[in-house]
Amino acid sequence: MSMSIAVSLLLVCALFYGLEMEPKRISIMRQTIENHYIPSSFDNMKIVHFSDVHLGEHFDEKQLRGLVDRINIEHPDIIVFTGDLVDNFHRYGDKRHGAQRLLAQLQATLGKYAVFGNHDRGGGGSGIYQSYMEEAGFTVLVNATRKIRLPNYNEYITISGLDDFLLGTPDIHGTLPVLEPDIFNLLVVHEPDVADQVADYPIDLQLSGHSHGGQVQLPLLGAIYTPPLAKRYVEGMYQIEGTATLNKPMQLYVNRGIGTTELPIRFLSKPEITVLTLKRQ
């Protein structure tokens, strides 16, 4: 076999894998968040984080049903969705109701939370997404902070959500000053590179998506393209040091997302569900 034929076969196999196989192979990434601000009553609590479903032509209700079932297997205490539910709300049309019923089946003992992504603001979604998710049982955080409490306990953690930074109206300085440094504070925002803008606030953990992990990565080179505000932080866990005198470093976790956009291909960037377990130090 000549070298050119071998290379051609390899490229065909890689293309088949990227189009037909990897996009359907959801990986479960597990992280332990150790922090002495986590209340004792929240020790071992489980947060399940998913992002960037991009319902549409290349991710259908059958796949969403499998995603919902897989998340529920984890028995999460808190579910966090970091945006981009539908690839284009205008085109998705009548299929929305079936997907909403499936999202309503997600179970979390302490609540389900979501924020806007850029695709939720664009494509006709801006006037639909919030009520759509709320009817599925999610609290949609738009420049807002909520306390999460356990019944019969005085302790709590906070969860804040900022509007999308590309097409929304995020308000950092109107949302985050209420955060107290001696409380475990979770921030949810679609775009990961926002971390550098919020690191001076007493945030312990930021959860983001948007990057798709590049969607296509090459060995040794990594992601060949990531969207705006996902250039610096692409996937996985990062430690972010603020410049304030809080002495409270922030962790950032970037989820690779579930679906695809632009091109229905993933290569060396599997779809991801993140399971984060809180541990009191």
C-alpha cells in the first residue's frame, strides 16, 4: 500500500469517527472541590454540570432523553446548565415542547439552575429561553444571586448567574458585590474567559461552557479554534488568582459541552457531563 493511500484511509477513518462516533460518546468527568468555606452540611454534595446541548439538526430528542437519563443516574443535589440549549430557536420550532418535557424530568434535590448562552440570546431565543427553562423546573439566573440552603440547617452556599457576555447585558458590578468572602460562592456564566473580569470578587468556583473544548483538537496542537471569550480557558480545571486582598483563589471549570455547532463534528474533544463533589476541608 502506498503512503498516499494509507494517509487517505487514515483521514477517511478520522472523519468517520469525528462525524459518526465521538459526538455520541458522552464522557463523565469527575472533580472534587475541596474548600474550607463549604459548610459541613454540604460535604459530599454533588453538582452535575452540563452545557451547550445545541438541540437541532444534529442533536435530537432521542439523544436528549439519553442525556437526561445519564444525568439522573448520578443523583445530583444541584444541576447547573451553562447555556446554549438550542442551536437556533427560530428553526427548532414545534420540537421545543418535547425537549422541554424531557428537561423537566431532570431531578436535583436542591434545585436546577441555568444561565443564558449566546445561542439562547440569538436566533429568536431571547424572548423564549427564560420561560422555557423555568417551565422545565430551572431557575434562570440573569445577573442574580440565590442562596441554596438545606432544610433544617442554618448554613448555605450562594449561586450567582451572569447574562451572556456576547449578546446579553451582563452586570458584574451590580450582581457580585453582595457576595461575602466567608461563604462558598459559585458563579455560573456561559463564557469562560470572563473569569479574569470577576476574579477580584470572592468567588470560589466558576462554571462555564461555550468553548466545546474546541470541538476539534489535534494531537500536540490542541484545539484548532475556539469562539470569542473561550480563547484562554478551553477545557477542564483552572486556578484563577485575583488581584484583590481577599486571599481567596478562584477555581474555574470549563465543560466541553454536549452538542456541536457550525459543523457536526468532534475530534479528541468528547461531549461531557461534569460531576463535581463538594468536600469541606
